[in-house]
Amino acid sequence: MSDYPRFGLNSGASVKEISYQKSEYGESVRLTCLVKGKEFWQYYNLPTHVYVDGKKSQDKKKLKEAQLQTKADIKSIFEAFLGKPAVEMFETHNQSVGFKGFAEGLIKELPEDYMDTAMDIFLHYQWKPRKGQTRTFLELPKSAKHGAFICPSKGEGWEKSHDESAGDDDVALKYLKGGREHPFKRTGWYMGSNFSHKTGEEVVEDQRPNRQEPETPAAPAAEDDDLPF
């Protein structure tokens, strides 16, 4: 097992903090994790607009869909500690509390020692280099729509299984141990995308219909120099 954070499953990590944030950019939940001694964080922002044909839009349907996805992403974080039934019950009894009430309410539900709980964390690469960077680095996923990225630790010893012939919608990446499958899985499309390996400044757009993200060949797992530190 690598001593450095790497693409995919990172066993025995921990969550340093889950917090509600509000700034000039809007409201969000910030997740901070410690993976192999390195700190990773991600903001799960409440969308205030969407982009349609490359332009800002207040399209009600699309905005609602984006907000529901963000809510699902945030719920997946808390479900890793509280379980899905508990999070759903909280949501049922707090329908009108707003984003702040939803986030802070769930934070209060966390056990006091949640930061000491061993977790498994899935890391992937940024979609494209950030401003001022010339390549992509490992990060916490911004969404759970491509698969789970946090769960209670399942221990060490998981073997990576990558089916390079898998179809776009078929499972291509999974982790196996003693006949069991780890919750972390990814599709063939995902494993052929920028998320699965580091890229430079040039990103080739996928021109196929209904594709908003490019597709590129897979690459080897990350090494220590794949960290943005």
C-alpha cells in the first residue's frame, strides 16, 4: 500500500472537519479530510445559477436539479457517519429549515468523536488545471454522482480490479477482498475521463452527443508528486 494519497481508494483516512460556510460566493458545506497525512478539502456549494450553452442561467428546472444534486452530495457525507435512515429521518423532520439549517442541523447530529473514526476516501484528479497551474492534482470529488467517495473504513487489503474493456455505463473499477466488493466503484466512462489521471493544460473535448466532459485514456496511479502541496 502506498504511503502517499493516490487515485481511487485510500483506506484508513479520517475527516478533520465538516462545516457550514457562507461568503460572498454563497453558501456551502466544507469537507476537510486527512489522507495519508495530507489534508484535502472540498466545498459543496449551493448553486445560485446554472450554465446553459455556456451562459449563466436561472432556468428553474435545471437550477432545481443542480441544487438537489448538491443536497444528495452533502447527504452522502453525513450518511457515512449516521447511516442513510438517520439522515432521511432528519430531512423528513426538517423540510423548511433552509440550507444553513439543513447543514448545521446534520453537523449537530454527528458523534462527538467523528474526527477519530477511520474512513475510506476516494480521490480523483481535477478535471482541468486551476488558474496558475499547468497540470491537474488529486482532490476530493465535488459530487457523488459518479460514485461514492466516502464511507466507514472497510480495512486494508483491498485489491484493485480494472476492466479496461468495460462499456461506458458498466463497472470498470472496483475493489475486491475475500469475495466481497468495496462500495467504491466507477464506470468505464469515468475511467476513460480526465478524473482518472493527471492532465496538462490541453483538454480535448469529447464531441459525442450528451457528453459534457472529455474522455481520455487511463494512466498509472498517482505518486507523491501528484499532490498540490
